[in-house]
Amino acid sequence: MELTDTANRPAKRGRPGYDQETVLRIAVEAFNEYGYDATSMGKLADRLGISKSA
């Protein structure tokens, strides 16, 4: 198992994640811009830089 130099934890693979507060802030901004009913998962995924299935 590969370890990081600073934390003695396994190194993360793939894209960095978002914490809950950041995801909620981005979602609220999208809801305010497009309206709740018009905000799709695609629009949220685009803003987060992830795929819809993620």
C-alpha cells in the first residue's frame, strides 16, 4: 500500500473530492441561477467538474 509522506495514510487516487459544504454551496448557486426545477444533474456535474454518474 502506497503511503503519503505527511499523513501516513493511503494516497488517494483519481480526482480530488469536494466536502459537503462546497457541494451544497455550488448547488445553491445553481438553484438560484436556474431555479430548482430547471437545475439538472448535468448542470450540477458541469459546475463540479465531474460526470453525471459520479
